[in-house]
Amino acid sequence: MTANRQPRYRVTVHELHDGKTTEVIDAYGSAFITAVATLDDDLMEVHFGEGGPGTLQRHIVAAITAEHSPPRRR
């Protein structure tokens, strides 16, 4: 009998510019959260994806928030 193993994920992102494709990330992990957006004047179209355990996803969200939030004034 084989053990029930959690899935692993691979996320790749490519930049497409002037007919050239450049890989900007190729990463493996136990969970992921993705967001891709296009801003057209006042309209933003966003596509989200996620996978893996919810507890690990919440840690990812906290890390993103800490990295991209403006410093708090004291």
C-alpha cells in the first residue's frame, strides 16, 4: 500500500514582450497563490488561482502582505 502523499505544485510565469518570451519564475512548492491582472483605464481584470493546504496559503498571504505593504507610521 502506498502512502497518501500531498501534491506538489509547479508555477511558471513568462514575460511576453515584442515577440520574445522570458521566463521570470519557475518554482515548486506545497502550495501557491497566483494573480494576473490587466489594467485598462479604470477597469482591472484579475484572474486568481490557488492550490495546497489552506493554512499554508494563509502564510503565503501574510508573507505577500508583509513584503508589499507600506511601512506603518508610528
